Amino acid sequence: MLFNVFISDLHDGIKCTLMKFVDDTKLSGEADTLEGRATLKEDLDRLEEWANKNLMKFSKDLHLGKHNPGVQHRLGSTQLGSSSVERDLGILVDNKLNTSEQCAAAAKKANRMLGCINKGITSRDKEVIIPLYSVLVRPHLEYCVQFWSSLYKKDVGRLERVQRRATKMIKGLGSLPYEERLRESGLFSLEKRSLKGDLITMF
């Protein structure tokens, strides 16, 4: 609550869109017209004044957007950089609104956790592996998935391979086809779970 009070005047005088989060502040506006760029510059100057007055610092980032002309802006004396990928609320999105990098990052984290389970747990019983997978691994694969769920087969396959690997760890199921391993484990493919999540969200 004190933090909310502290930043309550951050948007004063700001004409562009300003979004405030727990650990993030985003200023967005049109940069394809002279008027839009001037407004953006004025707002950046206001934010810099606020930061100096309140002894705060902003992480100075990037341009994003499909038709963004990439005009150079400054926040105080620092020139803002540009990036092809931005993390927004924990999700990696590139300048074409593609989430392939998010899929790769999610699969990497999940595989790392699955490796820890593989090395640290001697039991391969279904009653041990499935709960560990469901609690420690799958959340990495499904975090905010309704927002970034990919339509590309390579990305869907990359995520599904993590679950394939997890079901192969279960004693007595390693030699079975993936669909049978899912059935025996009481699991659904990640693609079906994603579809179910979409239907629940829509409903």
C-alpha cells in the first residue's frame, strides 16, 4: 500500500499510455508521426523528472512494434536502446508478437527441473513421478499459456517433448508409445490441456 501511495503521482501530466505494475512501468505511444514522437519525448522527460525527484531509477529499454520506425529517444541523458524481444508480465514476445522465444525458455526451465527430479529421486513409480511432474515441471510449460500458446508445430512439439520425457521416466512405461503412456499415467497432451484451458476461459 505504501508503494502504491509512493507512485500514485507517477502518471501526472502524462499524455501517452502509462501502465504501472509491481516491478515494471511501461510507457507506450505512437512513434510514426512527428506529433506522437514529440508527445512521447515530453512524457519521457516527465518520468525522468519524477525519478530524479523521488530518487528512483527506470530500467531503460526498447522499441517494440511491427511498424515501429525505431526513432531514438532519451530518458534523461541515457539513450534508449532497442530490442527484438520484450518480457511483459513474465512472457517473452518479439517485435512481431511471436512467442517462440517464450516456448524455448519455458521448455528449457521445465527440462532443467525434470533433470533435477531424474537425478534426485530414485523411485520411478507412477505415484511419485506424476505428482512431482505436475507440481514442479508442468507449471513452467503452462504459465499464462492462454496468452502465449503457439500455433507453430515446432513450438508445440518442443513443449510436448518435455512431457514425453517425463512419461518415459515412469517404471514400466518407457517402451510404450506416447499416447499409451499418457493413458496409463492419467495425463492429457499439453495441446489438449491448452485447448481445454481456452474453452474454460471463453466460457
